[in-house]
Amino acid sequence: MAEPGMAGGVAAGDRGVEQTFGRAAAVLDALADAREGGLRFTDLVGATGFSKATVHRLMAGLSAHGLVEADPGSGRYFLGFRLAAWGAAARDRHGLAERAAPALRRLAEQTGDTVYLSLRIGVLSLCVARHEGSFPIRALPLKPGDRNALGVGSGSLAMLAFLEPEAAIERVLADPENIAARERRGIDEAHVRRHVAATRRKGHTFVDDLTPGMIGMGLPVPGRGGQPVAAVSIATISARLRQPRRKAVLEHLAQAVREIRGILGEAPGLEFAR
Amino acid sequence: MAEPGMAGGVAAGDRGVEQTFGRAAAVLDALADAREGGLRFTDLVGATGFSKATVHRLMAGLSAHGLVEADPGSGRYFLGFRLAAWGAAARDRHGLAERAAPALRRLAEQTGDTVYLSLRIGVLSLCVARHEGSFPIRALPLKPGDRNALGVGSGSLAMLAFLEPEAAIERVLADPENIAARERRGIDEAHVRRHVAATRRKGHTFVDDLTPGMIGMGLPVPGRGGQPVAAVSIATISARLRQPRRKAVLEHLAQAVREIRGILGEAPGLEFAR
DNA sequence: GCTTGAGTTCCGTTAAACGGAACTGTATTC
DNA sequence: GAATACAGTTCCGTTTAACGGAACTCAAGC
């Protein structure tokens, strides 16, 4: 939960419009975090800090419209499948994942490893596509739909490190939403800063200290304004990215970036994403 | 929609809870249908039938919480990326797509064609996973997140045709939601009935009249109660499913079904889906 | 100039969201 | 088997914000 404790606390600023949506979003966020096991009524009350009556009303409304579903046996709540349809449309609203698929598939075949396409959404990174290669050990640190703090992970870091001017990087690192997402993963700011510096030096990201034995590299995809709007990255086991293979992989990555950059030119509704 | 207006003297009835969510859902449905181009304010007013003031208030609330986003240039609305995160979690709320991935990947490799995993959601079918094979011509009639009327498409049909008792099939075919989804694709009931009959005769689905040149086969995955809760299907070009290859492919499909059936046993929150 | 369509704001009415509290139901404990 | 604790539901008086009609701005297009 992004909400720092503060039971029932309504943020000062947004007072006035559609408070209910914020509450519904808090519930859905909690359920999304819970993933497999679902959440009981009381868990939701605890997670959101809303009163029991409010949560009860909220759940009745949400489940009436298929946004959540309740297991009649256990009474546990899950996200509803109606969200799945919206989510698919949202992720692919510009057809990017679909249109970038050939380039990513080729990259996965060339390298044999798992490749990712991520998008910058404000101060977060959203994974929109994942393609697996043929190498029998697969590195799968994230999957389509996952969000991360900008700066955490090889693709996400690529988008942060090449923001211009550098003050923009500071702004991201100071943003509460970014901080919250970072802390959820237990990554401190100094760590990200070190990575940013190294990335700007090298021209690409190289992350080997996030998951033991796993390694990732990424390159930013610049949008029309030159700012990074997406990233292509690869994840594999440490042994598979030593020189000289590393250099070859980077070239393949760069090739994919060029292709996807071309696709971006045609895509509407991308650059304005928050 | 179809709201008669009438502000005064509403009979006690079931009138009451969370009307706003229904309106929000209508807006999001409209935007999901619109896909790539987004929708203007007026389009939304037209599509939903709500007053301009209502839509305006709704959009302000939704965009304040990242559920929709507006292109500052054109003023067009798109689904927000926050939905993408929820959608991914909803689709994979039981970890099925993730856990079934090895079986599906193997099936795609064995056959070289595109394979699908679908789930039954009430009277609809939801595609939860797609794995592409190596054959250079790929049949991609649907993608993860897509919904279809139960009975339309090889996977979806497999779940309908093996419902027991047969009266349950009638109930699905008579359901307004099923009818609406079917009509959206321009498929009439008699057509589905013919397919159901043929499927029950053969023991698997065989669909070659939905998209010219394309062919699909599917098998149901029975849940704990014996009712089909999921389906594994394959899509390819017509030339690739003649005998004797067809028989071999069917055996691979059956093997994948066995594996996924085992996984289903462990999955919580599946059987109760609506 | 006038007209037309898109989008925004205002405002009085009224439905519905709100939370405290009382309530039911079901395990758990001694 | 009374006592306790926790999960979940319902009730109700108060408060809030959702509601739509209408008036408004703004920018084309004729």
C-alpha cells in the first residue's frame, strides 16, 4: 500500500471530486498486491483503514459490477475478470506490445535469453511485454503488467538514467510515489544513484545486485522529444553475460531499440503518459 | 445505459448501491472497445448516454486516480496504465497462466503452432495465455485478456460443448450476455449449435469457418466437479491440420490438458468464477 | 456577422455515501 | 457450556457529493 499508515486519512489536496474512486482504487490495489491468496474482508479493512461499513458497501458495489469476485466458500475476495479485459486494452492501448513483438521475439531468439519491453509511466516503470528465449534456465524477475519504481531493474534504470536534464532525475528520486515503490523492494536511494552514475558512464545499464545469480542489461528507447519513454532489457544468469558475449548482446539490444523507435513514431497517445 | 431518468419516487426495489461504479464501468468499457484511437469527450457522452455534466465529473474522478488518461493535445481519453497492473493481477490471480506456462510452451514447441489457454467466466471465455510456436506463419485470432462468447472459437467452444447436463448449454445460449457477445462477432445461434453437436461427437473442437484459411482445435480442461473450467486450444493455417498430423497434435493437446488439470487441483479461487 | 458543436461551470435538489454502533454468527478457550 | 474473541452484516441519522438542466466559453466553419 502506498498509503503511509494514516487510517482513514484523506490526502489534503484532492478533496472534492470522486472520493469513492480513490477508495475503490485502494481496495483494488490491496487485492492486486495480495495476488494468489485473495484477501478477507477484515484484511481489506486493515489494509485500507476504512471503516467496516465503508468497505462492506464498497465490496458490494465492486462485486455487483464484476470488478471483484468473492469466493462463496472462504469469503475471500479476488480481483474480477472484468479488470483483465480493461487491463489488456490499457497495456496495449497504442498497440505497442503487439507491434514490437517481432523485434522482441527476434532478440529473444538471437540471445536465447528473456527480453523485456518496459514503458515509463510517470515515476514508475511498467512491463508491457516479455519474450522468452530458448536457453533452459530462464530469468523471470518481472512479468507483463508489473510496475516498479523508475530506477529499479535494468529496463527501469535505463529510462531513469538518461532523463535530461539531470534535475529531472532528482525530481523522480524525490517523488513520494517513486520512494514508496522503491522502499517496497527495499532499495535505497544511494544504491540507485550509484547505478545511475555507472549507467551514464557506460551508455547502458548493467544490474547484477538485485537478485543473486541474475544479471540484466538494458537500453533506453528515446521518444520524439529525446527523453526515454521505453526500455528494452534482457535478463539472464550471471555466467551468460561475460565478454565477449556481452558486447554482442548489446549490439542486438541496440538493433531492437532502433526498430522499436521506428514503431514509436507511429504510436499515438504514448508520450503524454502522466 | 437505458436509464429512464425519472428523478422522483423510485420504488423501493433493488435500487440503490453504488450506481457510480456502474457508470464508471460503462465509460471504461467504451474506452476498452475504442482501443487505439481513444475517445473524445462527446464520444463518451454518446456511447454511454449520460449527461455531459456526469461524464465530465466522471472523467475528472477517473483521471485523478490514473484509471484513465487524457491526451493534453487532442483531448482524447485513453485507459490508464493503472488498469494494466490490476488487469495482470486479475488474469493471473490464481497463478494459472504462470504455472501452466511450461506445459503450454512445450506444446507450442512440439506443434510449432500458436497455443492458447482460456478460462470460463460465466457465459464468456477469457484468454489468459498465448504461446507462439516456431512455424513462420502465425495464427493469432486472440490475445491474452480478450473475451469471447462461450461457444465462439475453438477453446471457448470446448468449454461450452462439454457442459453437463445439456440443459446448461441451453442456459448459456439463452443468456443475454452470451447473445450480445456472440452478435458482436456476427455469429448466430444455429451455427454454434452445429459446432456443439459436432464437438460432442468428435470429442474435441474443430473450427475452420471463423476466419478464412485459419483452423483451430481445442480440448476442455475439467475442474474438480467435472465441468469444464478451462480449455487448451491451437490455431494455425488450414494446411497444417490434415491427417495424420491432426491426430498427433490432438495427442499433444491431451497431454497438455492432463498437466494443466494437475495444476488446477492446487489453484484457489478458480471454480467459483461467476 | 451568425451558426454549430465541443467542452466547462454553475446551482438547487436529492440520492447515496458515510461511520458509529448495535447486531449476528462462528470459532476458540478454559 | 459459559465466556471470549473475532469476522462479517445491518441499521440509522448526518453529511456529502452526485445528479442533470441550463447557461456559459471557445473555436471553428459558413
